[in-house]
Amino acid sequence: MEFRPRNYVVKEQSHALPRLLADFHPLSSRSPQTPLRQVDDNVENRSKEEFFDPLRAPDSNASVEIVDGQDFESGSKGNDDFFQVQMKEWTSFKRFLMQRFPVSKMISISSMSNTIVRGGKAYEKSSTSLHLEELDDPQKSAEEGAKSITQQEYVSRLHELKDEINRAWHNEDRVKSLKMSIKVARLLMDTSASNFYPTLFVLVTDVLDMLGDMVWERIRHKAEFAGDGTKFGSLPENFGASDVCIDAKETCYNWFCKVGSIRELLPRIYLELAILPCWCFLIEQPAEPIQRLVLMTRGIADPLASAYCRLYIAHRALKLPLYDTGYLITCVNDIKLVFTRISSANETASGCLIGSKRSLVSLMEPVVEFIMKCIFNDASLRRVGKVLVELGLGRSQDELFGGSSCVSIVLHHLLKELPTDFIISHAVDILHLIKCSNDYSYDQCLNYSLLGLRLCEQISQIGTFDAIVNEVIQVVSQCGLHEYLKVVDAYLDIVLPNQMDGHLRTILERISELACAKVITEDELAGLQSVLLKVLSHFKDLEDVFSLDHFLQILDLMHGSSRSIVNMHILDMATRNGYVRDPTTIQLLFEISQALHNDTDIGNMKNDDSQQQARLISHFVRLVDHGTEYERHLAFLVECRGALGSIIELKEILVHSGNCLATKALKDGKKHLSFVKSCIAFSEVTIPSISGHIKQLHLYLETAEVALLGGFVSHSDGLIDSAVNCLHSLDQMEGSRAAVDSDGILSSIQKLFSLLIMVPGNPEVGILHIPKSILSIIHSQSWSPRMKTGIFCAIVSLSATLSQRRLPYHALHPEIMGNDLLFFGDSSYVHELVSLAQSVLENLVDVIEQEPSRAARGTVSLEACNCIASSFKINEHISPICSKLIETAKSCLSASDKYLISTVSFLDKDSPVATIAPSIAI
């Protein structure tokens, strides 16, 4: 065997592309030429002619005419679409009601709920439970009795009643349907299980809505069909009472008479509301009875029952084609009176009773919310000032809010629905109204907060925001931490964009004072988190944030997940703009990283939050740059390894950073050689703590390159030996995973061999002891034939390269001599290279034949053949091996395979015709 001689310099020159001086840099800016501009104009004109963009062109069909302060769409909108939207909103609202007020498994019921008890199983309460309830509230205990039923059974029974009503109706037994509906409506008279009442309201009104729809369809059928089923006409979409026949009117009137004869007030109101749309068959103004029903609700003594009855009024009135909102304003004014009586009762001395009041107000809040939405559902159809005057919030539309007050909970939902422009123009008056409205019905701080949120919707139009913010901060400064945070959180969106630094200092100072004086609760931590995140989001430079008074002090007071979230945002902000160079900032970020690391669940790194925290910490460490203070940077890396070392990803970055630091020091001159040794030692100590031999292999090779760059041959030899030991240490499980990434391992081994070209051979252990060690590993590991073939080819290429008179590249360090200078011409050296290559070739063909895939076997055979033909001169020793490999490729691949054809062509040009051509002809 004889290696093929190579002249790498001549080879490089022959393959180099000719270079020509360019007229201009391809990335430089050039002035546009006239032809290009003309083409662009043509394209633009053509696009205007052929394409119409509906999102950019004005829509002439969507004009809106404004008449007397009211908006009317130019196109007619069908009632069906309007009702569908209302039904979707009502369905969503009912779902919200049932989710907001969860109920315990057992529900206490009174004698009024016998309809439910007869169908379900009632449970007798234990004597102990009865005695405890009697001690808490004797009167309530006496009223409730001792019967209870599970929530599931209660709901199931109501569904059964609904089905029975439906069946009776379709069986022509409408009297039974009405009687059962009355019984269902009576359930709403029982408010003993107050938390269950909203759910009960939803279930009962579903039944009543069904009844109302069935009555409507029956009367409409009477108006369009004769008694024998003959259709004599159809009612128009917006029909009036004059369009309805006498027979249908009599049936409708009969239904209202039956409902009017119900003895109890509450069921009578609910049943009339259920069939309220049927007034369209009797009178031209079907909305007239609504005001009567609103006044009738004043006779309901129970505040919870009366409130939800008004809610049903608001819902059913939407079924009418035209209606006025005056009745809704009356409902709100009546509810205000109820709230006033609740908050001014003489029982305010008892904390238990205050809690009971607040619970009652909370149950009634959805009623106020829904009615307010109905009032301002189409604010363009009415003047807001007129509504406020009718609500008692002004003497006239020119004198709104002057000296008046409002129930807090009503004011809150009023602020939610008022138009933004109106709130901005009356912000100061509304602020004074909030100050005057302070009662048990709602937290006053929430109203201050809501005002701030509404002002932020159009902050550019605010003219007196400084005075508003100043007054709000003064008012809420007397509140506790939780309330203070809720308010200032809303106004920070005004303070920060308008550069109100004085207010920001005041806010942070007050937060710091309140937080230092108590143990911070979870709700307060959430508020602190929101405030600090808004501050961080506003500033672009992290140093500006750290320079704020009390910011770091507030951060130190936080703990748990809230602090972790703030820390993550700080790290993200710090690393967003590149390297971190300020020493003070680096130290603060390190402390933040340490706190975040201590809160990270290292044992559950699969968790997304934990992974994100680890990535942010690692990213920060990678971007730290101490400039030319190399010792300080290395000390920082050592400190990170001790404090943050449980993050595996970070350990890899520490090794990379240590190697980069050594490279920078080497570029700076020879005066840092001792420091470079320290960096290499740091990496060498850190790598074994990283799990995974494959990762260790890559890092050892990287560090060996750095050591070779610094001229530390002994260090490089030791690191390469450690890399080889990583391959020896691959266990069966890791070996199976490595088989999946066999290309990665093969690439690492090839990189190792390319590094060996620069490393001087050591005669004491054997010049080729590393390739021989790799060769022994191949026989001990269950690697795939393709991977083994790749390693064999790499060893052959390494042997052929080391045999050359001049190596293709050398170590940059001038004191490191290459193997071509040390051993070229030594017969034992060449003999050892040939012996290594020969041992590889003896096993190469057999390994290729073990490849199970025919296509892979053919490709691998061609790769091996090209490697051998490029490394050796074709002679009587090499040609049989190449011939056998070609035959294997021919048996596995198509005769038209381009790789096969090019390989045969290469062999034909480079080999004696007598020895190789006949055997490889296709």
C-alpha cells in the first residue's frame, strides 16, 4: 500500500474561483434608476385598476345619518338579527351567573319548595347541624325547617318539570302546563338558600321562557290559521294589533286573565313577563304594561327576589320591537333605595351582619350590571345627560353631578357603561362624585380604579389628567396596601406615558412604606407584581429602572411566584439589548438570578416556567461582558457555577464562556498565558459535572482547541484523552439514544481526527494511540454499520493526511511543531500509518455487508470507495477492495445512479486500465 501524495496549496489554487473587482458593494444603498421607477409606477397603476381593497377604500353603502343626537343606520336591520344578538348575550350572562355563585352540595329548602321535594329525596339534617344553625340564626333556622336536598337532585327535578310542561302542552293540556309553570315560578319566592338563588333564577326563567314562546306561537297560529287548519293570511314582520283577528285576540286576552288571577304577587309578575311579547296582539303600544309591572315589583318585600324580578323585566322587555328605557331607570332608582336601606340599617354594629349585607349586595350586583348595559346598549339613541338626570345625578343636563351622591355599586356599573368621551369631559365631576359615594355596597377604591382605566382608553384627549392623578393619589394614600395598589395600578398608565416623575416617586415611596409595615398577602403580591411590570415595560434601559427610588426595596420585599415573574421580566429586559457591561447592574442581575434559581423547581425542569427561568438565567450569564477585566469575568463564572450550578444548560454556557474568555485573552497577547491556563482548568473541572457523555465529548474537544491555540500541548493531550474516555463510557442506554443521533457522534469523531492533525504525536504513548483507541471502541460498541464505516473512512483519511510531506494546516501557536516536521521521513512513522490503515481496510468491507438497508449499503460502499481511492494509489492491493465495493454498490443501486457513475468515472481516470477497468465497468 502506498498513500497518494497531496499538494494542498496547488489543489486550493486550482479550485479557487476567480475574483473580480465589483462596481459597488451589494449591500450599499443606490439611488433608484428611472426604468425601475417606471416599472413600479406601472405596477401600481395596474394594481389600482385590477384590484379593489375593501379594507382601504371607503364604503359608500355604510353611511350613517345623525339626527337630533341619535344614530340611525342607513340600511335596515332586521329584528331577527337583533334578537339573536340579545339571546346570545343573555345566554352568556346566565352562564356567568351560575359560575359566579357556586353552591354547596346540599341545599336547604323551605315549605314553599314542596314541588321539588315531592319529586326528589329530602334529607333530614342531623340534630347537631340543626342546633348549630339555630344558635347562629334562630329565626332563619325556624323558617327553613329541617329539609335539605342535593343540588344535583334540585336541578334534575326542575328539568323534569320543564319536560312535563312541554309534554302537557303538546298533549293539548295547556291548563296543566300553566299550573305547573306557576308552581315553578313560586320557587323564586324562596330565598333561604341565597347563594343558590341566581342558579335557581336561571333554571326557572328557562322554563318560563319556554312557556312564553309556546303561548306566542299558539296565538300567532290562531292569527294566521282558521279552526280547521286553513291558512287565511300571514302577519307582517312588524305587525300591529289591528292586523290580528278577533279569535287570536280573545285567546291572548284569556291568557292574560289567567295570569292575572294568580294569587301570589311574584309568580303573577313572572308569568305575565313570560308572555309579555303577546301584548303585541292586543295593543298598538305593547311596551306600556312594562311600567305597571315595574311598579308592581315594589310590593315584593324580599330585596333579593325583587332585584332578580327586575332583571327578568329587563330581559323580557328586549323581546318587544320598540321600547323606552324609562322603566329601566325606574328599576335602577328602586334598587338604589333598596341598597340605601340595606346600608343604613341599625344592625351595622355586628361584623357578621355587615358580612351578610355585603353577601346580599354581591348577589344583587349582576342585576345592576345587566340593567345598566341595557340602558346604555345603544347610547347613540339617547342623550347620556338626560339619563343621568333621571338617575338623580344632576339638576339638569347642564348641571350634572353637582353636589349629588350615588350608591357605590350603581356608580361602578354606571362608569363601566358611560361613553369614554363623556367620562373624559366630566372626569373631575365624576371624581368628586366617587368621593361623595362611600358605602358598604361596593369598595370605593374599585371606583377610583375604574375611573383610571376608563380615562386610559383615550388618554390623548385628557387635558386635566395631572390634577386628577394628584387628587386620586392624595385620597387613596390613606388606604391600605391592597386598596392602594388597585388604584395606582390603573393610573400608572397615565403617569408613565406622560413623564409624571413626581407622581411616580410618590407612588413608589408610599408602596414601600405600606409594604414595610406589614406581612404582604398573596393579593398584595399580585398587585405589586402588576405595578412593577408596568414600570419595567415603560423604561427601555434597565439602569433607569434601578435608579428609581424604592424600586429595589419593593422588589426585595416580594417573594414567591410574583417575585419570580418580576425577576424574569428584569432578566429578559436586561438581555434584550445585547451585552451587559455595567458592574453594578451585573451584580444586581446576579442576585436576581440567584433568587430566581432558588425558586426554580430544578427537579421538574420539564415544567415550562422552570425551563423559561433556566433559559433567562443562562442567557444573562452568556451576555455578561467585563471587557478587559478578564480575572473579574472568570471570578464571575466561578461564582455562577457555585450559586447556579444545578442548571445543566448553564454549565455548558459556563464552559463556552470560559473558553471564549481564554480566546479573548490570547488575542490580547502573551501576558495572559497564566490566565488562559486558569480558564482551561475551569472548563476542565466543570465539564465532568455535566450529565451526558456526548455533551462532555463536545466540550472537551472545544476546550482542547483552546488549549492548542494557547500552546498548551500537554493540556490538549489530556483533554483529548478525556474526550476518548467519554466514548468509552457510553453505556447501553445512552448508546441506544446515540444511535438515533449517530450522525452527531460521527461528526464529533471526525472533528477529533481533524484536531489530531495539529496535535504533535507523543512517542511515549504511541503516535497513533488516539485513532487506535477509537478503533477499539468500534468493536466494543453496538453502533450501526453505517456509523462504523464513517469512522473507518475517517481513520483512513487521517492516516493519509498525516503521511503527507506538508500538512494542510497547523496550530496557530508558533512553538507547536506539526507531525510533518517531527516525523516525516521516519520509516517507522510511515509504517505505523500504513499498518493502521491496513487494519481498517481488512474490516471495512465486512462491516458494509452488515448494513441491512440495500440503498444505504450501496451509498456507504461508494463513500468508502471514494475515500480509499482518494487516500491511496490504485495498485494491486487497493484495486480488489475498490472492485468489491463497486460490485456491492451495483447490486444495491440503479445502474443510472449518478453517484455510482461518477465514482466509476473517477476510478477509470485514476487507475491502471489492466487492473481496475474491467472489474468496474457498468
